[in-house]
Amino acid sequence: MEFPSHAALVIAGHGSTENPDSSAPTFQHADAIRRRGLFSEVTCAFWKEEPSFRQVYRMVESAEIYVVPNFISEGYFTREVIPRELELDPDSRTTRVHGKLVHYCDPVGVHPTMAGLLIKRAREVAPGVPPEECSLLVVGHGTGLNSNSRKAIEDQVARIRSDVDFSYLEVLDTYMEEDPLITNWQEIAKAPNVVVVPFFVSDGLHSYQDIPVMLGIEKEPTAAASQREVFRQNPHHLDGRNLYYSSAIGTEPDMADVILDQVKDLIAQEN
Amino acid sequence: MTRALLKWVDSGLNRIGEISIIRETRSSDHAFRLVHHLDIAGPESTPRGELTPYHSPGDAREIVKFNARGEYRPLKTAPDLRRGWELRLADATALREALDYFYPAMIAAWFHYCEGRVPSVPLRETLGRQTGMYRFAREITDADAQELVANHCDSQKGCLKKILWQLDAETPLSGLPPCKHDPGAAPDGLEDQAIPLLCQEACNLVVGEARRVSKRAAEARKRAGGKE
């Protein structure tokens, strides 16, 4: 399928005023897509960093824009904040705004290809570990305020489970703030080897600093990933088991393809 | 916009924020060089051989991330860009990309300003559309908002941008010197040499601070009410 080379791609991320690593994967995926020369421009925009969503229309020169939220689920940001800040029609995929035709795609985290990325990441983080002796835990935020946060992960876990090539002992969804809580991983996972993949877009506060404490890898939250000299070494030996903790799924270089897949899907829908 | 940037630089606009833009000679293998302006001129300048060389526009993202004290810089127009580096850039496209990392959206803002198309958004309008945890930001009083902006947007310790917005359609900001609102008044009297950094709308940091101030005031009122 041909990409609209006359159009711009805007990757919309959350960003952070506190964590220096939050926006890095969004920029890296933009770099990777820019190198492929598929769009006239590739730009990032953020909620909590600059350029802000509000600034991005002034930066982009193309008359047509595809916006892909680099968010993990449908919810407050993808349905309320981004459409409001980008002045998008909430009832339409396409809005004409400030003389530009803007196409609003689904967030990366809900795309079916994310399931394959989770499996790939699990294999990379625990090489040589027999899958049948391994539990895979996908950990997300979860919040009682929004059921979509959980649904995105449940859907991906269901896809992994139904994959005929998936031979792990089990794959389970877990959460920081909802049951089953990742804090209880020792009771939840049955296998002697446990792989935990955070379903987050970056190694920010939650995946790098909070979850390691919940797993028992760290006693208290550490400095941000980029401010530590040594990245964590797997496996961690806890409770007589081998625990493998991955970096956030959003740091996977193949996420650039998921961003492109969301553009392709929207174009297919519109045609 | 890249063509316009090239024209500005060639016409002598060789400073943006804390950065000096140097047009290299034709014999050089790169067209532009960016350095911290204090590293290139004045009594505290750094010998070129002591500057760490970088070669890709993306390297700008690393240069801007932390200040000299190693603290994260969420606001790229804060006046604490670290020194000790030089970024060599192949062409005008690379220059534009790098400047978009150093000072996001600022080339675009100046471009549109020169074209007479820079709408500004009053603070009340920005705060008024906030939802979720930021909805409390709407409750900030005018006096608290004026004080907040005067403290957080001050060019010496907060942000280098020129503020184009008002408190609301009728009320100008009152706590900052007039030059803070004048795009033509550059730092160090460099009006003819600097591309101004323009603020068309309060950033997320100001909105977040407005939320904190209004929540604190509401809690104080609640405590005072409880004592009566």
C-alpha cells in the first residue's frame, strides 16, 4: 500500500515535565519513519512537553495530516484531550481545521500487531528459557476511572493466547492499580521463569521506577533510566524463581511499524 | 519555512535564545554550526577544541535534555541551556530540524509572526478549556494568575519567550517588564541579530502551576472556614 507522500505524519505523545525518558521513544519512532521517506514531514507533538498539540499545526506545512496517538489505550487522552487540543470533530475521523485536512487514527496500543511485539519482546528478554516453563505477565496501568485502559491489555493477551505458535505455559494480564495486581506476581504466575513486559509507551515513571518496586526488584524508586549508569540485569532471582523484566513495549523499534499500520488502517477505512 | 530560515540567517539573524548560529565557509564539510552563545564570545568563552562535537540534528535532543546541574529541562526555552558543545549541521534542513529540538515550534512561530499570522490565546481561555485534573486551574484568581506568570515566566529564571497573550481579552499582564511582551526587544540589545522566541499561549507548566495555586487557595479557604 502506498502512503500519502504529500501528507505529514504527526505522532502525538504524552511527554512529561518530570521524567526525561518519557518522550524519547516517540522521537525515535519519528526518526525511523522519517528515514523511510514515506511522508512529506514527520513531527512529534506532546501534551506535557513542547511542541504542544496546539503548536503543531503551525509547524507542519503540508495541507494534509495523519495524527497517530502514541498512547496505549483508548481513553481520556485519545478521546478528549487530543481531539480538543487539535480542534478535531469528535464524531468524525477527518476534520478540516485551519485550512488543513486532519485524519485522526487509533492509538498504537489497540492495534492487533501489538500482540506479536509482546511475544517478540518476551523472547528477547529471556533467551534460551524454555517457553513451556515460563509465565508471561503483561502489566498495564489499569484504573477504575476508565475501563478502556484495561481492555487494551485484555485484548492483546487474548490475541497472544489464541496464537498457535505461542507455547508459554501461560500469559496473563496484570495491573498496577487493579486486580490482578502485579504486586502479587508470585501468587499469580505458576512457572519457574516469569517474564514481565510493561504495556507502556516509554520507560518513564511507571515502567522504570514504580513497577520494579512492585515486583521486588528495587526497594524504592530509582532515578530515571537515562540518569543511571547501569541498566538492570536479568534475571532477578526472587522467591526461588527467575524473573525477567523487560523495558516498556513502546521502546521496541518495531513500534514505528505499528504507527504506520494505524495510518494504513485509517486509509483503508476511508476508502 | 526552511527557506525562510536560511534567508534570516543569511541576512544576519544569527542568534536564537541562547544559541549562536554560525554559517560555515564553503570549504567546510558542514554548512552550519550551533554553539551556546557564551562559548563563542566574551570573557567566559570556551576554546573550540574543548567543545564536544555533535553531528546530527537529533543530537540536539540530548543537549537540551539536562542543564549543567544535571536537572531535567521540561521547558526547552528555560534560560539554562548547558554549555560545552557544538553541533555541526550539513544543510538548512538539518538546521531547521535541530532548532525545532532546541526551541520547539519557535521557528514556525516567528515565520507566522513575520507573515502577520500569530493569534495569541488569553490565559483565561487556555485555563477555561482544561478538564480532568487540570480543571482546578480555572479557579485561580486574577491576582494569583498575575503573580504566577510574573514568577514562572520571568526571562532571568523561568522562560526566555516573549509573551504575546494577556490574562483575558481586556486585561494585560502586569507583573513583567514591557520588553517581555515586545518581540522586537532582544536580549543584550541584539534586536538586529536574534530570532525572537514567541509565546502564543501559556504552556502546560503554567497550567499545572495554576492548578497547584488554585488548589492550595481552596484548601486554605476550607481550613479558614473550619475554624470559624
